[in-house]
Amino acid sequence: MIVGERLSQLRKDKGLRQEDLAKILGVSAKSVSLYERELRSPPDDIKIQLSKYFIVSVDYLMGLSEVEQFDEKRYLILTEGTTDDIKFMVKEYAEYLSCKHEKAT
């Protein structure tokens, strides 16, 4: 589990002590310590609080993604069932528009 490592790093990056984070979350400092040492997994509501407070995705917090936060300027969401051919064409067109924009500036 990566939650502990990431939680500890996020907390330290904000300059918080475990006690400070515990007050923010409404849990004990011991609970924060247990989360960081990965002896206890935070419940889902705490994971959501953490992701909102640190402005990271729950997927990042859980180690399921290396992307800390979703940047809508970098991603295009396609509907379910989009074929690989269409995905390829969209990618090619996005690259074309990007090159065209760079040349114009």
C-alpha cells in the first residue's frame, strides 16, 4: 500500500505535524500515525477528505496513479465504447491542432 508514503509526504510538504492533520480530519494523531505506517487503512470518507485537503486524486493517494490531480487541459474524455480507430483519429487531430496553434503564435 502506498497510502502511507504519499500521506506522509503530502503532510510534510504542507508543513503539518501528525497532530495538525489529525485535527483537520477529526481523528486522533495515533490514527494518522497508523495510516502513515500503513498499519491501518484510512476509511473511504477520510481518503476523500485527504484528497480534497491536499488537492490530489484519491487514485494518486491510493497509489493507483502517478497523476496527482486531473488537469482538464491535458485530457480529453471520450464516451464509453469509443473505438480504437476513433481514439487514434482524435489523438492525431489534437496533435495537428497543437502544431497549427504553435505555428500561429
